[in-house]
Amino acid sequence: MSEQTQVESLQAQLAEKQIANGPLLEVKDLKVDFRADGRDVHAVRDASFNVYPGQWVAIVGESGSGKSTSAMSVLGLLPGTGKVVGGSIKLHGKELAGLNSKEYEQIRGQQIGLVPQDPMSNLNPVWRIGTQVKEALVANHMDVSREKRSQLAKMLASSEDVTLKSQDDELFIASTDLPGLLDAAREAVVKAGKADPAKAMESFHKEWEPGSETRWGVAKGLIRAGVSDDEAWAIAKQYVKGSDMNDRIAGLLAEAGLPDAATRARQYPHEFSGGMRQRALIAIGLASRPDLLIADEPTSALDVTVQKKILDHLQGLTDSLGTAVLFITHDLGLAAERAQHIVVMYKGQVVESGPSLEVLQHPQHPYTKRLVNAAPSLASQRIISAKAHGHDAEKYMEHQVKGEQVLEKSEHIISVEHLTREFKLPRKKEMFKAVDDVSFSIKRGTTLAIVGESGSGKSTVANMVLHLLKPSSGKVIYEGKDTAGFSSREMLDFRRHVQPVFQNPYGSLDPMYSIYRSIEEPLRIHGIGNKNTRRARVKELLEMVEMPSSVMGRYPNELSGGQRQRIAIARAMALNPDVIICDEAVSALDVLVQDQVLQLLNDLQAEQGLSYLFITHDLAVVRQIADEVVVMQHGKLVEHATTDQVFDHPQQQYTRDLLEAIPGGKLSLGID
Amino acid sequence: MGKYLLRRILQMIPVVLGTTLLIYALVFALPGDPVAAMFGDKPVNQAVAAQIRSEYNLDKPFIVQYFLFLKNALTLNFGNTFAGQPVISVIGRAFPVTIRLALMAFVFEAIFGVLFGIISGLNKGKWSDQIILILSLLLISIPTFVTGFVMQFFFGVKWHILPATAGVDPGFIDLLMPAIVLGSVSMASIIRLTRTEISTNISEDYVRTARAKGMSNFQVTVRHILRNSLIPVVTYLGADIGALMGGAMITERIFNIQGVGNTLYQAILRGEGTLVVSIVTIMVMIFVVCSLVVDLLYAVLDPRIRYA
């Protein structure tokens, strides 16, 4: 059987099985209420959706659409005053709504797992990673010596070359038995003489993870390397005798993609990066082999490249385990790429649901249409396909990209030359170069984007351009003058004309200041106008960012993230700047809000001739807004070209990786 | 770690020097002549007074007195009290009593503070929480000497449940009521601290993740809510040991306990510089050592804290 037909027959088998067994999770007419100020707020209204065994189903919607609330009510973990007030949630045909807490403890972990949204806050800082994985195993009385395989997984496994004979075939390798096993395997492979021993051993070293690889997996590997069936099974039986708790913990972490898992298990969460923590959380979510995994925006806090790696891994893992996934996201492109079925939620209701491509190509509900239009990943996809079809791509862009001639002619408003910044690391002698010899210039009235992963030094560059951080060497030149030599008056003038908008709209506004005071502050500091003219100016600015003047008396906590970011932009605009430096200004926002803010920035540029320095990790956004792109990696500038060149002919492998990581890249979109 | 410890211990030197100098200056600045006070109502015999002054170095300038005290203190010779007893033996009698009292108060406030704090925090908004909150607020707002006298009157004088005062070399029963009085204010603070910590921790993301693992409510409460909530409580408790020693002064006066507080009080009244400074120095040392232990404990409890 060729691989292609094998996959197809497997999928057909799977579909058959899904229909025959009915849905794994059946949510019908779900109603969830929260109580606030003595009133009931309807968070979810009559939501219905199904998840079949082994299927990825995505719930898409903006924040507050009720997507997370729906998922949490399935787990019985609604926050605060949330309550399921109607409808039914059935798992394996058994009603979950109305279970008491003891009964729910039996469901959670064993039957439904969770991969939460924010990897930074979802691990307890005082316990070792391994301990937190262990808790999941102990709580569900998992047998750590052998794999627990679902019916579906057994079916999937049986279609491979080896059939499962007995329960003991599911035993894991113990770390203490591994050296003996590897020796025996080498001997057997050499004796069989069919495969290259070095190559076979290399794959054994990689695949035979203690606490994760099973006896039949070992036998299968040996048979593939040319060892006879009987001998392969004999070796597997002799050396694979079941793992202990520590091996299993390491095995789970290794499955989730953590290298050197046994050592990592002894570390604490703060010693892990965001991506590594998310891998640990995936290991925890899958530890007790649930039939359903709820992944609540599992990668929205991570870089796109890390996001891709982690989702690829999660998909591979859930496919091999036969775990169904309820995937919550606000990015339609991401949802369409990962899930077979999409459920779109808006204001607590399911407004559309169907097979992914169907929803993407023929959205019915106006809200879905807006989502399809707003998703940056899809927008950039549209531009590419429009170009491919010879259509005019410009209507899909937020922004009229300046032609190369225009770019050549425009004067430089800010240039940086050989910018370098070094930091002293604790307990290390050598200096760490956060930014290493970076030069570029921003032309008047254009947008330059700096792209890179976290730690690439792009924010450090922004801070140096803003003069919030002194460069170790190199120059920042503004309007032809070196900013290092500025007198305090010139500096004040520079500050007035170069304004920042930061990533976190929650943190960059003072919670104790009213909106009016926040926007008025720069005017007051620079002594512009009197009370009345300042008031008029604030009104004008609010109008500019399309906010009603009634928000002036309100406080940041009363506004949504997108509204706050508008206020931050209004504040940056207060002094009629020439340059605005946006440091991940839209990264924390929902796609629809992100779209609105990007449009606002573009309109302002068209009207006022502003120049932008746009720092982001998301290339999809760059395509929509930038004229030129600078790609940074490990503090170095690796590529610098116009946006079209970067997208159409990326020169560096790193740039290609970044482009590759844009979700939805492989989707084919209908253009209407 | 070793470097950190050494640095902290070296830091104690300026702290001790500074406090002793300050206390010495304060006692020196006290109005009235301590030697004249010794004669009581009798006329002052100038020859005897001069002799006493030179014996206790009271005739020398302030700064010389201070350095003489320091020089002697280094050889553990703290001199004599005006009554002729060696200071060291006075301290040796007073400190064990106060330490016993402070430790009993500490155990009392730790056990009941944490216990009521947990009950209150886990049942936020319910009647048990309300009652505990009101009681703790009462304890915080009433001064120790009021609680002390009230308890002494009812339990000691009126109902004869516990001894009203503690004599020389008091035992467990004698010190029980004073310890409760001494620990009560801190207990109330611990209740409130524990309650706040628990109610913030209970809605942390990692608690939800723990529940999603399928852990039982009891396990989640102990391993994730209590374990994390008790870090600041333990720090507070550690710092409080020092405060209890100092705070014992009022309680010791009320219950007539011959501890550090009482001795210090009388020494201040008599203007006995050496005795006051000796006692305060030891208390400062206890304070500094306690805060060092607390900081080290903090690193043990919270793996994110590392000292280098």
C-alpha cells in the first residue's frame, strides 16, 4: 500500500468511525450567565457544537465573544460567578452539566485535558515542572509503567505494520534498561545486516525515549531495521519492562517536545521560556490521555515561529494519540489551518459553523466576513493570490505602498548608523550584544517595520531611537543631526516630534489619570496653549482616533484594549509628531481591533504625512502596513528591503522561516 | 550564597554601632541627674556623688563614655548597674523570661492566625469570614494594654481561671494569658494577611490548571493555594519575633513579669545608660538575625529568589 492511499483509507476509516460512534462532545443550546452588580449578564446564549473523536474543532471569535466561556463550562471551571443556566453538555453521551464537584474531578484530566492560554501564569512558580506533571498523573491514578491508549488510538495503531498482542505491549522503556536495550539492538541490527547500523542506532537513540516509547514501538523499530520478528519481540520483551514515575514524567515532557526532559523536569517554571512552559503545559494536559483536549488560545502569547513549532507538535501528538481538540483562537487563519471544523462565535452566540475551508471561502454571516477580512494572516494570503492571478493586489492592503522611486526620493527623517548595545549579564564575563551594528533609515512619510522573534533586539533598537536607552556605540540621526549631541532644549524638541506607542495598552496608561488628563499631559508638559485650547485639542484628537468626546472623564479600566490603544495613539499624536514608534502596538489586540488600529495608523499617515517605525514579530501585519522591512535575528540585521521584495523574494533562510510561520500560509482562498 | 551571608553579617556591624550610639545619646540627653536621683530625698553628698560619677564614667564627656562602653562591651564586660549587680547577670535573668513569653505568643499567633486566616480566606463572603474579620478588626484597633487589663480582670481577678500576674521565674500557666495578649494584635494581622493572600491565590491561573488536571479540591487547596499563600505569612511571622520581644514591654508591665521590658523600663527611669544600651543592643542583634533568617527562609520557600 502506498503511503498516500494508506492515509486516505485511514481517514475514511476515521470518518466512518466518527459517524458510527456519534460525537465525543455534544454541546447543545448552552447558556452561561455571569452575575455582575446584581444583574445576570448573558455570556453564552444557545451555543451548540459537536466534537467528534480525533477531530480538531476551532471556536473563533473576538474577546468577549464567549468562546473561552463555552470551553470552560465544558470543563466545569467557569470563573467567579459564571454558571451554566441551560442547555446540555454531553461527553460520550453522558450529561456533564449539573455534575457536582466530586464527579467533575473524575472527568477532568482523565477525559478532558486543558492547555491554557498564558504559559507565564499557568504553572505554579513554587513547584518543579516535573512535580506539576506528576500531580496530573497521581490525581488520575495513572499507571506510569504503560501507555493508556484510547479505542481510536488503538485503531490507528493497528493499521500500522505491527498489531498489538497484549496489554504488556504497551509497557514503556525504563531509563535504567535503555543502555542494555541499545546494546542488544545494535547487536541484532548488525547480525541481521539489512540496514546501516549507524543510521538505525541514530534513529533508535532519538525515538526510544524512556517513559514514552512502548514495547511494541521498540519491536516495530527493530523489525523496520531488518531484525526478524521473533528476535525483535524477544529483545523488546527482555528489555522493555515498564517505567517508573520519573521516567514517565520525562517521557511526557519529551513527547511535548522538551529536549533533555529528565533534567528539565527538575527545574522551576521561572527557568523556562514561554515556549518551553507551553510545552510543559501540553505535557500536563495530555498526561492522563484524555479523549478531549481543550486548547484555549495556547499560543497567543508566543512568537509566530514558536507558535508554529508548538502547534505542529501538538497536532502530531494528538493525531497519534487520537485525542480530539477543541481549539480556541481569535485568528481565523490559524483556525482554518489547524482545524477540520470551525465554529464562529459572536456576542455569546454561534453565528456560523461548518468545515474550515467552507467557512473561510464562503462566509455567510456578516461577522464571519469581517473576521475573514481582518485576519492579517489571510490578508497577506489574499495579496499573494491576487498577485498570482494578476489582479490588483492593492485593494487588499491597508496601505498604499510607496513605489521604489518615491522611496528613493524621500529624505531621511531618522537614520541609525552602526547602532550597538551591550549588556552585562550576571555572573558572566563577556558582554551580551543585544543589538549588533544595525543601520537603517526611515524616510519621511513612510513606514519601516522591524521584524524578529523575542530576544532579537528589535525593542532595544526602538528604545535607543527614542533615547530611552543609550547606545554602546553608533548614532541616531534625526533631521540630519546626531541626537547624542542634543542640548536639553533640542532634546525636548526631539521628544516632542518622536512619540512612542507601546505594546501593552493596559500598562502604558496611568490607571489613576482620566482619559482627558492622559491625553492632555504631553500638551501641559510642553507648555502648549491654555486650558481651553488644550481642551479643544484633546477633543480634536479623540475625534481623530474615532472616539467620542464623552470618554474624556472616564478611566483606562473602563475601556477595552483596542480603545486604550486608540487613546495611546491620540496621546502620541497630541504634539503633532513627525515620527511615531510603535513597539508591538497591535500585538496584544484581537484581529478585528488590530485591523481597526492599523487602518487608523494608515489614515493618519495619509493625512498628516507621519513616519512610522513599526516593531513587530508578526510578518502578516507587516505586509499590510510597511513600505520597508528590516529583519533582525540575535541582535543583527539580517535582511533589509522593500516589503514586496521581502515577501516575494526573501534572501535569508531566517526570513523564509518567519514567512513560513504565518498561519494560513498554505490555505487556498477564494477571492470574491 | 556564602558571600551573601558574609555580606549580611558584616552589615550588622554598622547597624549595631549606629543603634548603640543613638540609644546612648538619647539616654545621655534624658533630663535629670541619675546620681542625684540615687540619693532620693536625702541631701546629695558631693564627695560620694563624685566618686560614683567617676566609677561609672559619668564625669567624662558623652563620646568618651560611649567609647569606653564599646571597649568594655567587646570583652563582654558591660559593667555594673547602679545597684551594684553586673549588667550581664541582670540581662541573663531577664532575657530567658521574655524569650519564653515571646515564643509562646509566637506559637499562639502563628497557629490561630493562620488557622482563622485560612477559614476566612476559603469562605470569603460567608458568615464565618464576616465574624473572623470583625473580631480581627477589633483586636487590631484595641490597644494591647486595654486587652491586657480586661483579660486580667475577668480571667484572673473575677473568675480565677488563670493567674492574674506572673511572679519571679514564671511557668507555662503563668505566662499563658500574657502570651495571648501579646500575640493578639499580630494574630489579627496574620489573619488578615492570610485571608488576602488566599483570596488572591484562589483565582490564579495555575490553580485553575491544577483543577483541570483532575486534582481533588483538597489537594488543590493544600498544594497550590495554601503553599503559595503562606510565603508572605511566614516572612511576616519571622519579622514579628523581633517585634514581639520589643512589644513585651507593655505586657510585662501589666502582668508584672520580670523580663526584658520591665528591666528596660526601670533602667530608663533610673537613667542607667549602660544597662539600657546593653539591653537594646541585644534586641537589635535579635532583630537583625531574625531578618536574616527570614530572608534566607524566603529563598527556601520561593524558588524564584536566589541570593548571590
